[in-house]
Amino acid sequence: MNNTTAKSSIAGKGARARLLAASLYLLLCGAGASAADYVYVVKPGDNPWNLTQRYLKSVDYWPRIQAYNHIDAPTHIPPGTLLRIPLAWMRAEATDARVLEVSGTAERESAGRTEPIVPGMGVGEGALIRSGDDSSLTLEFPDGSRSLVGANTEIRVHRLQRLRASDGQQTEIELRGGELENNVERANPGGRYIIRTPAAVAAVRGTGFRVAADARSMRTETLEGKVAMTNRRGGVLLPAGTGSYTTVGEKPRAASPLLPAPDLSSLPGIIDRVPFRLPIEPVAGATGYRTQIAASASFAALLSDRTAADAAVQGSAALPDGTYRMRTRAIGAHGLEGHDAEREIIIDARPEPPFPSQPAQDGFVTEAAVRFAWAHDPGARSYHFQLASDPGFVAIAAQSDQLTEPGIELGEALEPGDYYWRVAVSTNAEGRGPYSDTQRFRRPLPGPSTEPPEIDSDTLRLGWRAQQGVERYQAEISSTADFSAPEHRIETTDTALSIPRPQSGTWHVRVRSQEAGAPYGPWSKAQQIEVPYDYWRALWVLLPLLLAL
């Protein structure tokens, strides 16, 4: 292929791409004229000269208007005639968007000056906007359209003008990286809204849609209306409820349905812990879930924006107590995000509960008197303690609401079994807060009581009843009641033991048991054993002495 042919081929491809883009935009607009034309309805007294004076960039355009529309009698144009006027010829006035709300940190660079973005700030043509981590802001345009700028996003306002002829808004935004969520008002005649990215262009009239982009790729999701997504390789028209994606040098993929909205009905109305992560019903085909939380239903500034790999909603630790709007959507193939499920939530997580320390989570308590302790809150007016034998705290075993110290000791011993406890705090500044996470501990079985011993001339035998779930037993035999220095300490997996017959007198016996995976439990109640004096043994000891006399 020679250079001339190559250039011709390239030019042909470029022309086809421009034609395709124009055709898609034309289909989007539903008009019979070129996508780059404004259609003017002739009124009585209109002619090419006064139309040019009112609406075009220069009076020199009047012959072009006449030629472009094939007007043979310019002084006698019937009212109601449709005149096509290329948008590039029309007089337009630069205008500004306005920052409606901002969360986190963002900056505007304009005319060589960079400054933090604040609500009410104007954003005009040429301005560059950057948002930081966990930040967002909403731009409101003169026609009422809005764009939510997500975290870590950079955009440049390439064009923002109002047509003199119709108040139609001409908006072009360059999305260099990040995300935009857009609600575009139905345009006045000649209006258009375009987002350009390195990989493709999204063009709309009135619609709700999302665009995400980086240096190599772009994805678009249409929630309402239609979006034309095009690049040099081709284009696709995305009706409501569909999305597409593309990469640099590749044609946009065919429209695919967005995943349905998740079911949020299982979530509690009041959330008493931040950060939070709450499970929801999975959506078939989802590879992740995104949850956004805002102060109002407009979602003009996101106070929390979190993504989970599993079926769960998440919220930031920075959310203060209050009432919020939450929306969650499933993420499907190629990162396309589905329809939103939205609901109101209330966060009531403060004052934050003290940290429980004793007994530890999944610990064991063998002492007769159970001591509970938690972290001290300097602002505490009182602490609230609950102990139950079930995780739902239906069967309350102990409760106190007027504790002034960060701890409590129960006056009565607990029966063996599993227990659950939690604590809350009240402060003068914030009132009573939620309970802490539930702490589980186990009170092991006490050791079994021994049965009456068997004693013969050589051996002492002890036995006891087997306990379910017990793997090992430990027994102590002591000549003193305090077991300070027991003469015998024996471990066994059996329910009986034998030792050489001890000397006569009173002995003390106790047993404790060990369940699987647990330490030894409490000792059984100590029992006394009387080992009688063995006269026959004494006689055999004395017999040699007697015979020697």
C-alpha cells in the first residue's frame, strides 16, 4: 500500500468513526438533522440577516445560512420553517457550574491558581478539579444538571456555554481518571452533555448515568434515558438498565443488562457500631457490592463509599450519629455496577462502649467468684452491665445499670455452662450508648464427688461418676484441709485411681475435670476420708520384737 492509499484509508476510517459518532448522537436526540446542528423554527419577520445578527458569531455567516438550508427566497421564508444551523456557528456565552456540596478534600485549578473547593464555588471553562481519598463533591450546572465527582477523580471542564438562541447548555467534561455519577436535565434545543475519556466518549441529552475511567479503560452504566458511547473503533447505544465497557483501541462492547438492586430488608433500622459490616442476600452474578452513604437523598456528597467482595454493606468509622440515606449496588462482570437499592438508616453508636477485658472472649472461668472488668471511660456517668445464658440476652442472669466503677464481681457462683456479657456507658455529653460486642465465656463443670473409698491393707481406691465431654481428671489427696502441700496429685483419663494405703488418720480428697479444649475446671467440694488404724499391720511389725523377748 502506497502512502497516498494509506492516508486515504486512515482518513476513511476517521470519517467513518465521526459519522458513527454523529449517527449515534442523532439517534440519541431523535432528530432529523445532524447531531452538530441546532434546529431553529422560523418566526414572522425572520430572515438570514437578522438571525445572523441575533444568534451567530458574525454577520458574515448569513450567506452560509442561506446556502446551508437551500433558501431561494431569503426575504420570504414561511413561518414554521425549520432551519438547520451548525452549532459551531452559533453565538454562545460562557457560564459557570456551582459546587453544591463537598465532602473531604478537593481542589480547583484555574488560571494558574490552585485552591481548596468549598460549597458555592464557581467552576468555569478550563477549570481542573481533583478530589482526594474518601472525598466527593457535586457540581450543579446552570440547567439544573448535576454531576457527583467521586474520590480520586480528576476532571477538566472543557466547555460550558449557553446558546444565545435557546438557552441550550453545551457541556463537555474531560474525565482523566475516576468516576462521575450524572443526572442530566432534558436539554433545551441545541443542548448536549458530553464526557470524554482516554478510551471513549459518552454523549447524552436528559438521562441518569455513571462513567468511570482511567488511562486505558472506560465503563458506562445507564440508569435512565439513553447514552451513546463511542470511540474511533465504533459505538454502542445504551438504553436504561444497561452498561458497556471498552479499552483504548477497542470497540465498545455490546450493551449488557445491569444487575438488579440488592435486597436490604434484612438490615436493622438502627446501626449501633461504626465502622460496620452487615451481611445481605447475595445477588446472582455479583463479584462485589458497593455501598454509599450520604446525609440526604440527593447524595450530593458521600460521607462513606465502601466496596465489599462478599454480600455485605459497609460504613465508615467516621460517620457521626444521625439519620442517613444509604444506597447499595451489586458489581458484575467487567466492573459494571448495577441498580441501586436505597433506604434510610440511623446510626446511634455513641458514646462508644467500653472495651470488655475480663473474662476474655471465649475464655474460661474456674474461680468461685466471677469478676468482670472493662476499660474506664473518663467521661462515664455510669456503666450498664448485662450477663445472660444465651447470646440474645433473653435469659438474663445478672444486670446492673448504676455502676460507677469499670467492673463488677458477682456475689453468687455461676452454674456450669456458657455465658454472654456486655457493657455500655452513659455520659453527660451523649447520654447512654450502645452495648459492646458480646463476650462469651464458659464456666466449666466442677469436679465430681468421690464415692466411698475402698481401703485394704495395702491400697486406697477412689472412684467417681463419669462426666459427659470430660477428657481428663485430676485428684488431690492431702493430710491438711487447705491442700497447701498435697501428698498426692494424680492425673487420669479413668474414673478411678489407686494409691498405696496412706497412714491412718483423716485425709482430704478433691477432684476436678478437664473438658476438651478447656483448662481444668473448679475443684469439687473437698471430702474427708478416715483411714483406720491397721492393728494387724502393727502386729506384724511388733511380732519380731515380741519373739525376741
